[in-house]
Amino acid sequence: MPAIVVVVTDEDNRVGVGPWPGPWPDDERYDPDLLRNGDSRNVVDRYRYWRLGAIVADLDTHRHDFHVAVENWGHDFNIGSVIRTANAFNAKAFHIVGKRRWNRRGAMVTDRYQHEHHHPEVADLVAWAAAAGGDGRGIPLIGIDNLPGSVPLETFDLPRECVLVFGQEGPGLSPAMREVCVAVLDIAQFGSTRSINAGAAAAVAMHAWVRRHVFNQPVCET
């Protein structure tokens, strides 16, 4: 593959690559339109010029064993940020609990590269999780929220198969969701604010899973 030259257009400040130089590759993963016109999508270099379906198929070969669920009762704009982070950490899938329509703007079209599930009520997510997992025995729901009785994320041994559950910005996890989570974890904070942004919390939690199960970092004991 020829070297990729980054092209920045002054008109919209998009970063990407121009038309494919030289003979086109004989590979069905590549998209003729992208080869012809260039690829300005926000994808890593290995996926430049690839068809959307080909990227999804390749990601499916090495997705991680955690899922991400977000409650969507008030069309929270932070949901998109959580979903974008789920793409960055290559979560198995993401789940929207509540209203089917959610604010996709913050996702920056990264939802197209993932698998989406919708659950109208908390009970529907619980039923799905009970039948999920590699052995069909279910996977646990792990809530992420700064609540009375919550356990530090930093000292909790996250299971390989799990659903990391996030509430809405502001109210956090709903009472119904708190009841069905096997644990609710908080993120250590040292400033004056009571909580951090939901998107930031999601990134910290997913990175904790990656440290534990991809890099095999031991759980911090305190």
C-alpha cells in the first residue's frame, strides 16, 4: 500500500487522504468511490479506503468482551460521546435503554461501526443480559456512578464479560437500574465537583477494563 498523505482542506478543516495514487488494489474490502475521491472519514490508517461493511467485519474479529449500556430517558446529548468512546475501545456492542431515538451528534458517526441494541425498559436489558455471554449463563450489569454505597472502580476486579452501565448526565443511574446492577462503581475524585461528565466517566471505566483484561494489570489494592 502506498504511503498515506494527509490532506487538510481549508474549507471545512477535514483531515483525510486524497484519491488513491497509482493502480487500484485488487481487494473487495476497498470502496471504489473512496479510492476515486479520497477518504476524509475519522478512521485509523489501516481502514483508509475500506468499505464500511469491511471495517465492521474486521472489528468483529477482535471486539472486546464488555458491552456498554446507556440510559436514554431525556435525549441526553452526552450519549453520543459515550458511544464514540465505546468504538475507540472496541466494545462488543452498545445498548440504548429507554427511548429508541438518541442524540447521535456526539457519536461522530462511530455508531455505524458498532452493533446497537435497544431496550425499551430496564427489565428488557436485564432479560437480554440474563441470556447473554459465551456460555449462555448471563453477564453482569456493572453500574458506573458516584452514589452512596458505591465501590471504588480502582479496587474492583471487573469481570471479562460484563455490561458497563451509564446513566444520564445529571440524574445518573435511575433507581430501577441501580437495583439490577450487581455492583455500582465510583471513580476516585479529588476536587470540588461532585461528579464528572458522563462521557469522561465512560472513558475511565472502559480504560479500566482494558488495563485489566488486555494489558493484564492487577487490580489496585487499597
